[in-house]
Amino acid sequence: MWGSGKLFPWKQMLPHLASSTLVLVNWPEGVMFPGKERSSRTMPKGISDLTCAECSKLLAALSDTGKNRLHIRSVPCHKGV
């Protein structure tokens, strides 16, 4: 189980996906990746660090029903990778 049921684990999302052999596909350009921190912040706030423009791009990518939609894909582990 990823989270405590209280908050979405934004800061730890990429390591959790990777450990489950999952990848994000079509992450919107110009949107900070989960777990990255803005250098201008002294107290990182996870997803709250996204700007309004980044939030709009992320929402659009999640709402897209076409071939460029943001989605999660399973990528089975390969030996030696």
C-alpha cells in the first residue's frame, strides 16, 4: 500500500511506480516531476509546489482522452536492467 489514506504520496510517487515496474507516459512538458523540488522553496510542499500553469497542464493531460493522454503503463523488469 502506497499511502496512509490521508494524502496522495506525490513526493514518493516515482519511486513507488518504479518499484512496481510502472512508468508515466506522456507527462506534460514543462510540468515539474513528482518528487522534484523548486529551488526557490525552503519548505517543499509536494504537489503544492506546482504553479497554476503546471496544474492546468497536468489536469489537461489527465483529462485528455486521445493518444497523448497521461497514463501509467506496466513495464516488466528485464534481467540485467
